[in-house]
Amino acid sequence: MASVIYRNEKITLNCSVPWNSLGLEYIWYKDATLFNSTQIYTIDSADPSHNGEYKCQVKRGNDTSELSDPRTLSVVGKDVK
């Protein structure tokens, strides 16, 4: 899914699962590179450096989920005030 985001807009991405999330580790990828390990990833002020494809994955012990469907962000336009 692609999302057009305006410059300086606040964005929140949530990695959630339909089962008990107790003890889960969260893994975020941007353009296939690991960059974050929290359930919720927040961009306080979007800029073009945030353009890319985001996916998350969860891990519990030795078990790792499939990667999520991608979320593509494209930062465009004028600043949000």
C-alpha cells in the first residue's frame, strides 16, 4: 500500500499481530535494511529521507513471522504547518 505524506507531517506505523503479543520482539525494515525494533515507529516530521518501503516482522524466541505487507511512503508537497 502506498501513502503520500506531506513534508513535516507526523506519521505512525504500527506493527501488530492478531495473537497474544506478550514477549514479542519487533523488527522494522526500510528498503530491506533493519532500522528499528519497537512495535510503533513514529516519524515526527516527515521529509524525503523517509521515502521508501517499510515492512515489519515479529519474533518470539526462535520463531519469526513472515514479513508484513509493504507500506510505501512518499513525502511530497509543501510543508504541513
